[in-house]
Amino acid sequence: MKKYTYNQLSVLQYILLIHGAQVGIGVLTIPRELAEKASTDGWISLLIGWLAATLVSLVITNMMKQYPEKTIIDIFPLILGKWLGRVAIVLMSIYCAVAAFVLLINATGIINVWLLSQTPAYVVVFLFTLPTYFVLQGGVRAIGRYAELVFYLTLWIPFVITTAYREVHWLNLLPVIKEGWHPIWEASKSTVLSFLGFEFGYFAYPFLQKKQYAPLGIIIANTLTMLVYMSVIIVCFAYFSPDEITEYTWPTLNLWKAIEFRFLERVDILFLSTYMFILSTTAIPYIYFCVFSSSQLFGMKDHRKHLRLFLLLVPVALWFYTPSFIDLKKSIQIWSYAGLCFAYALPLLAWGPIRLSKRAEGGKKA
């Protein structure tokens, strides 16, 4: 019997799980980050980041294809040995925990600034943990269904943001490549990190029902994310001047604040309330695969004990210390550096040993 038979994902759920994990805090900050480095040519940097993420994603799916019924947690001991494999599992679990914690505290910071300025951070994050537990206790299939549901619930957002086109100035996008290619290449480093989330191919592959569609699925997920980022970047660049956009911490939210209807004035509040669901689809997979990895490390089939512990530790940590805005920026940088290792470097380094290990197994069987 296959190990993950009872927790399988459809191709659509696989795509939306990865896409949902990618579209998080980056949507709110990427216009400013690109404008600071490449001005309005940042959309070209986004295409470079999309290409890099897609190529590495294909390496991951090809790597996992060698062991179609195993996650990266199952593969580590096979290629590294028992003890080094355990160390690698611990590091992977820590990476997912750091990513989840960074996403939670940044989401909490946004809520404190825009919605609940008088509410303590630990109260806000505790309210996050309650629905998160109910989703995560259902396993990967529940996460896939939740990502699919959130995708459908947020389809109205692109249509509303098009109303800002009436006040954009398309000349802000010209001229193209105004300062040469160097700023564009520098800005592409930010876009590479904005696609973090495709590394869930390490974990989601064995859960996928039709594994032959894994490469196509992960390309579609990356492309969906690129289209979301591109639409936000283009609108923000055209709406704000190249100098003005760098003054906003979250220019996407400032753009939504300018959108008004006769029957609804604060559209940004509605958007931000809905966007919390999108942020949850980013944090939830990291939390699950953190506790999934730690549970596998201790030989536990039930991940819920570790899940309850993790969800309890986060609000307790924020009760003792509320991070400042500078701390939030530093936390994102730490996650970014870790993402370069686990999302980009790991598949490139592990692909060769996994292929050699698989060939050695085939030789022994022969």
C-alpha cells in the first residue's frame, strides 16, 4: 500500500497549493522593492525571477520523480545516511518553522497597522491559530481544498483593481531599460525570493494523484504567481510616480485605499480582510510541513501533537516580545537567505546524488 494514498491531491489542488504559498507578503511589498532598485523597469526583473524559479521547480520535480512515493523527508536518510539524514530533516523543519513564523508576525503587523491598532499582537496571532488548527489537522488534502476555496473566493480582486486604470499614467512606464541592465539584474534578486513556495514540490509530489502532470502543474503555479505580481506591479508603477512609490511600505495597500465606490468608501479594508485568507494559504503549508517533518523525525504518524505545540508557542512568543517594524524587515531577510539555500541551492546540489543513488539501486537489483 502506498504511504500517502489516503491524502492525495488533485492536479488543481497541487497547483493552487503551490501558487497560494507563493502569493503572500510579496504582493504588498514587491512594487516598492523593485522600484527602489530598477525603477519602473522592475517588471523585467520579475520575468527573470519567474524564469529562475520555474527552472529550479523543474529540477525539483525531476528529482522527486526518482522516488515518486517519498517526500524529501523520506529521501534524506537514503542519500545522506541515518544521522546526516536526521540533521537534514531538522534543518528542513527549522526552515519551514522560520518561514511560518515570519509570515505570521508580518501578517499580524499589517493587521495592527491597518485594522486593529489597539489589539496586542499575541491576541491577533492567537485568532489566526484557531482556524489554522482546524485546517491543518485534516492533512495535505484539507490544505489543498482550502487553497482551492480561497482561490475562488478571491477571484473578485483583479476585477476591482482594474477600476484604478482610470487614474493611471502609462507614461510612468517609459522609457524602457532607462538605466541599463545592471539595475534590472540587481532587482531580479528580490523577485527570485518572491517566488518562494515552489519548494513545496519536495513535499507535495508523492501526494499528487497524477504525477505525470507535476512539471506542468508547477509551471502553471509559477506562471499564475507571475501574472498576479505583474498585474500589481504594472498598476502601481503606472498609478504612482517612480519616486512616490518608494515612499510607501506597502504600496499595494495604498493603491487600494485610493479606490472608492459610491456605495463603499473604504475598499482597502474589504481587500485587506479578504487578503488575510491569501496570507493564510502562504503560512499554512509551511506550518504543516514543519510539524510533518518533526513528526516523521520522531517516528510519529499523527502530526497533531506537534501542531498544537507550534501553534501555542507562536502567541506565547509574541506575548513576551512584540517585534518592531525593523525586526519584521530583518525577519524577512533571514527567511530570504534560508530560502536561497533550501529552495534554490538544495535541488541543484541534491539532484546529482539522487540520480546516482537511484542508478546504484537499479544496478543492485539487476
